[in-house]
Amino acid sequence: MALWNVTGARCTACGKVIPAEPDITTCPHCGGILDIEYDYDLIRESAEKNPFSARQDRSMWRYMEFLPVEGKGSRPLLRAGGSPLYRAEALGRKIGLPNLWIKDDGQNPTASLKDRASAMAVIKAQEAGRTTIACSSTGNAASSLAGNAAAAGLSTYIFVPSRAPKGKVAQLMMFGATVVLVEGSYEDTFRISAEAIDRWGWYNRNAAINPFLMEGKKTVSLEIAEQLGFVMPDYVAVSVGDGCTIGGVWKGFKDLYGAGLIDRLPRLISVQASGCCPINTAAAAGTMDWVPQEENTLADSIAVGVPRNPVKALRAISESNGVIVNVSDEEIMAAMRLLGAHAGVFAEPAGATGTAGVKKAVEMGLIEENASVVSIVTGNGLKDVANAIRAAGEPMSIKPDMDELLAAFEARGIKG
Amino acid sequence: MALWNVTGARCTACGKVIPAEPDITTCPHCGGILDIEYDYDLIRESAEKNPFSARQDRSMWRYMEFLPVEGKGSRPLLRAGGSPLYRAEALGRKIGLPNLWIKDDGQNPTASLKDRASAMAVIKAQEAGRTTIACSSTGNAASSLAGNAAAAGLSTYIFVPSRAPKGKVAQLMMFGATVVLVEGSYEDTFRISAEAIDRWGWYNRNAAINPFLMEGKKTVSLEIAEQLGFVMPDYVAVSVGDGCTIGGVWKGFKDLYGAGLIDRLPRLISVQASGCCPINTAAAAGTMDWVPQEENTLADSIAVGVPRNPVKALRAISESNGVIVNVSDEEIMAAMRLLGAHAGVFAEPAGATGTAGVKKAVEMGLIEENASVVSIVTGNGLKDVANAIRAAGEPMSIKPDMDELLAAFEARGIKG
């Protein structure tokens, strides 16, 4: 069934356009990554006829004209999207950036931005008549797929590196997924999952391979735009791993611009961990020829030495005249503490990486002090409690006795 | 400043009414627990003039006429409330209850229902001109207070039993709270916190002591009502610890009924852990004279041997002609697996306890098969990963090699 608003899927490598069938993966001509294209006139008409402010749906599906799905019948059961955008005044003052906003995408059904992509994957798998979905992931894509598929009654096969934090693995098991921990890197995990998907013919929710995922992810940008009254901020910061999320963020803004709903585009701030930054390294050198790197960072979600979607990520950075920042694990942990103590937002390491990059960009003079900045928190800190405790420290412990409490306070210089 | 919609705070013990000042605690006459009372005519007028369906606020604050706060200026920064209500068809079929709904309150800023109470506490502390708030808690009230206070720039002193799961403690530390782990029971923790609050004069966010907290919690019922088009379900199930949550749930429905927004009240299903069920034991015996119990359950949030709010809990059960169910830890873990695999909802043990009770009530014939039931999930499973893994098991682990994968699948009887 043809989608009313979609014109096709264009290959980012050879430029050929193919029909946007629900089970397309990479380009059949050259193996390149596909990009879903829309009829922007139809989108604009629909948005004018039925204003967003009048819509009751509080999930990502409130933007139906921007999404490549067949109809209203095929919605997943979990409420993906609709996450809050916080005006982070106190945190902004702390880092010298008065106009700072935090988009807390840890507030999603399985506690990460990836729910937006997985909700889309579940719908497209159903449209394709499939009942089993598989993916490899550093963890969040996996748990979001498992949760969204469980709600829809689909089976899942999930491959994650054995380094994945316990919280993410616990989610997978609880959602009833068949979980394979792979003793190796994200690249090893991706490879064995691809072999298994080929062998058993499961629906493929692998990052980059499935062009619809990015269409789910882009809804974070549609929400940011609506939450800001369609007045764009100067910058939007996001952490970067395999490149799909920053690609999706950019796609959202480009689609809004294409449909005439915003009149300028923000610049992206692409933040990677210093210990694993192949995309930023290439972007800084002005080349598409990225080089694989080791995966040396505690931010497991973005520890991707061989990114699967460098093309879209590098284009997004280049097209948006993006700012490139790498941050150390110490800077990531400091950003976790700042987000918690001054914004009440508990982020996992990769979730705080964008904000760490914003802070550093201000310090380095890469962005102006009076700029307006939205920093996307991509995942909840509860997913990785071990690193949270590493970042925040252990509490005092006493027997239930006032003298013990007084002594503990005095030892720490706490006045009460 | 008098609140336009509030008539006063009535003592549940001696019946006297006092002004609802922001820093009231228990009854100054007899020490009884206070209950906030409203002018229902004013509430009804306001709701008629400004229909809920036209409101843009997606948090608990969309129900301003039902809430005891001064004005629009005093809102906390985090988006508490607005959690999804899922029609859980697959899970319902699994437990023989076709009309089952899950209210996922794990989708809150700090991932539990307690955010509704803590957001209220932060506002009332600000109205009282205080900058430091304290509480004792089994964990969720604490982390929600720490998060909501951090967002508002207030300091917090938090007392939790040392048994509290790591996820909850990590949240506290990350939100910059001063955290005291107490080596003892919840009762020990409550007692030392009360002494410290007296000594240092902090604003008191302790359960039951502060009558405004329940007014925050009741918003879960306002949302359920609105999400169901103000048509009440037959039953609403919730897990019970110190009694404040079930009391708040009931208060919400009673206020809606008082203001004429619903025309009948649901029956409550009060679910406790068999290893710690002082409230249900008293309710079953038809007495208000509850007896303290040991705290023997993995559901830490409701492991409360000396409940702080038995009066309101027992009245709620009695007034609603409630159903009383106790469940074992095994039944709780089974409910966690069912919620995950058939609804895509990952609950902490106490969060799944309500659903465990629903399942058992169906099996025991305590509720009819064609009844409509809303089960409230009070907290996210990511808060207690250790017990999640205990309930769901560990995944298989392989080297990145197809032969290893085939062997692992064969050993487990997985066909792919």
C-alpha cells in the first residue's frame, strides 16, 4: 500500500529512488543507506487543516503527516515520545549559558530516545506482515525494541555486547526477548546479528540498515519545535554514537523546514566521547572518510568504533554548519552531576554527553554566551546505576541514633 | 494567603478543622492526620468553564482547581504526572480479565508515582518560604523529593533504610541530596528523620505527616478518570505500604465525585505483600486496630511494618467496599514477568504488586471476569535491577561466532 505522504526512499550513495515498502533495508542497487522522502506540500496542507495545538495525542504519533506509516490502525501500544522540554535556568547559569533547554528523552516507555525508533520498527514490521524482529544494539535500541514489540505481541531476538549495563539487560529479559550477550565489541555484535537475521529472515531493526528508524527518531525535533512555538533555537546538542540519532534529529528539522513550519534551521552540536570519536574526527577534518576507533568510554550507548551511519551523521554536521566537541569521561560524569543537581534530570553517561559538550563549547568559546541551546538527554540514568554511583559517590550510612547522625554530619562538615 | 478552592484541613481523628497553611503537619489539637477539604461547587464551576480537553498542560497541574496551591507562579520544574494509561488486552487475556488497563506511573520524572507528592511538597515548601526539605522514605519518595527539589533549587536531607535498592540511592546522590542510609527498618528510618527534622526545622515531606502530599498523589485518579472519559472502571488496584498512596487514590475519586465529574466510585483492590501486610490484615478483620509486622518482602517500597497512614488507608478500603488481596514474592515476580512480556511495562516489585493482586483476585473469584479494572504500576523496574534479574533470569552469552550461536540456541531449544 502506497503511503499518501511519502514519495519514495532515496539512496544516500547512488541517489536512486525506490518505493518505500515496509521491509526495505539498504539500497538494492548499491547497498547505500536509504532516506525517506516526503511530499512537503501535502504535509503542510495537513498541518494547516488540523493544527497541532488542537490534537489530543500526546505521543510522537501526533505528527502523523510527517511519518511514513499506513494509517491510524497501526499504532504501537506504548506511548513513545511526548517527552518534556525543560527551561533549565539554574543549570544554564551554572555553565554560563542563560538560554539553555533540556529535552529529557529519558522520559520514554523504556527510558531512552530509542523508543521513538522502535515504535516505528514495530509498526513497519506489522505492515510487512512479520511477527519476529531482531536487532543488535549497545543496549537502548535493544530494550526499546523488546518493550515495544512485547506490547504489540511480536517476538524479538536481541544481540548486545556483554559490556551492556545491567539495567538494560534486565529490561530485555523482563520484556521476554531472546537475548544474546556477545563477548566482543559493538562491531562484533552487529556482525553476528546481521548473519543471524540473514539466516532466519527476521525483520531487521538494525541501526542505519532500516531507513524507517530515523523517521521515528526525528520526532524528537518535531516536539522541540512545537514546544518552542516553532521558533528555532540557535543550537541543538546531541551525543553521537553510530550516527543515526544525530541524523534523525537533523532530518526532523529539515522536514519541518521543507514543509514551511519553521523559517530557519538550528546548528547542531555533535558531541562524542574523546575515547571513541570517529565521526567527529572525520567531521573536523572535513572528510567523509572516517577511520574506525577503539571503544574507550564509559558512555556505552555511544561507544561505537565502527559507526553504522556515518554518511547521514557527517552530512547533518556539515549541512547544519555544526559544532564539533569531544568530551572526556570525567567531563561526562561532571555533566551527569550538573544535570542532576541543577535540573533534576538523571541521565545515563551517553545521555549527559550532549550537555557535557555544551558546557565545553561555552568554555572554548565555540558558541556565544547569549545563544539559545537545546540539549537532548537521550537516556535515563537508571539504566546504568554502576556508572551513576561512580560519578556521584556513595552516601553516608549510620545506625538509627541521633549521636551517630551528629557525628556523621560533623565528619562531613554538614551543618543541617 | 487563603486558597480560593480550599475550605480547610480536617483532622481524621478529632474532626476539628484548621486553616490549610502551607506548613501544617498533624492536628495541633490531637496529633491526628489532616485531610484537605475543598469547595466542590467552585471546583465544578471552574471545570465547566474551562474544559479539561482544551487544556495544554500535560502534567498533574492541569487539574489546578483540584489542587491546594496558590497560583500559577508556583509550579515545579519537572513534569510530574501525565502518565499513560494502556489498554492491556494481551495481558488481560493472559490473566482472564479482558477489560484490563495499566496506568504506568513509572513514567514520571524520577520514575515513580511519588513524583506527584514531591512536586506538591516542593511547591508548599516554597509557599512556606522554606529552602530545605527533608523526608524519610523506603526510596521512591526520597528520590522524587531530591529530583523535584533539585529542579527548584531547594536543598534536601534524605533518610532511607540501608536496604534501599541501588538505583534509588544512585538517583539521590545524583540529585545532590544529603543522603543518610539508616541501618534498620523503615520505622527506625522514620524515627531518626523525625528527630532530625525537629532539631533543624526543615520542611517536612514525611508521608502522612504532611497532608498536602496526598493531594498530589490523588492526581493519578484524576488522570485515570479523564483518560477513561470520566466513565469509572469497576475496580482500581494499587499496592499498599504506609497507606498514603491508596489514601490518595481514593481521595482523587472522592473529590471527582464530590464535584460531580463522575457519577459512581470504583471499588479499590488493596494489595499487600504476604510478608508485610498490617493494613490488609486489619481491613480483613474489619478493625482500625492494626498490628505492626515484620518487613519480609522483596517489594521494598511497600515493606512497611508500621504504616504511617493506616487511618486513611483503612477508610479508603472500607468506604470503597474494597477487595483485599495479599501476594507472595513469587506472585509479585510472576506479575513483573507478565507485565513485561505482555504489556511492555517494566515494573519494580512494588510496582507490579497491584497487578499480582488483580491476577490473584480473578483466580480466587473475588472479582468478576467481565469487570473493568485499572491496575496502577507505581514505579519503574529500572529502580531495582537486582530483583528484576532475580525475577527474569540471566541471558545467554556467546563469542561472536555463528557456531556458538547455533549451539546456544540448540541448548535452549530455540528455533529462530
